[in-house]
Amino acid sequence: MKRLQKLRYPRWLAIILWSLMLLLGHTGLPAGLADLTPRLGWRNGQLRLWNQTGLFFVMLGYFYLGWCVFLHYKHSSRKVKAVMRTPPELLIEDPYR
């Protein structure tokens, strides 16, 4: 574990890895699970009104996550630790108020 705590990588790589994990966890996994179940709220291959309304809130959530990622990237140091139990800096502005 001590070896992992000393591991650092550039923050541009952190943003790429975090984005990939976000897409896989919040988009890929639910889409894969949805293929295993019947499609409720669809008619003739089209989304119905409540599903379209729900997609608006999903997109709003992705926008909010992107905003948070941008702020963390902006305020982070040049190198990011691979494993941290507590962050070295705490954001208290914008979406965290």
C-alpha cells in the first residue's frame, strides 16, 4: 500500500482516466443492464414523454459532474497521487457551496 501512495501521475492523465471510469460506470453499465430487461416507457421504438423528461435531468447531472471535474482540475497540483484517503486540498467554492 505504501508503494501505491508514492505513485503519482500527471493530472491530464487523471482527467482522462476519471472521465473513462465515469462513462463506463454511469453510462456503459446501465446501458448493458438495460439490454437484459424489457423496455418500459417506449412505444414503437421511441421514448415516451416521461423518459424524455428524465433524460433532461441526466444531461443536467452530466453537466454538473463536468463542472466539478473542471474545478478540481483547475485547483489541483501538477501531479496527482494515485491513492489518497483524504484530499490535499478542499474546494469550497461554486457547486460546493
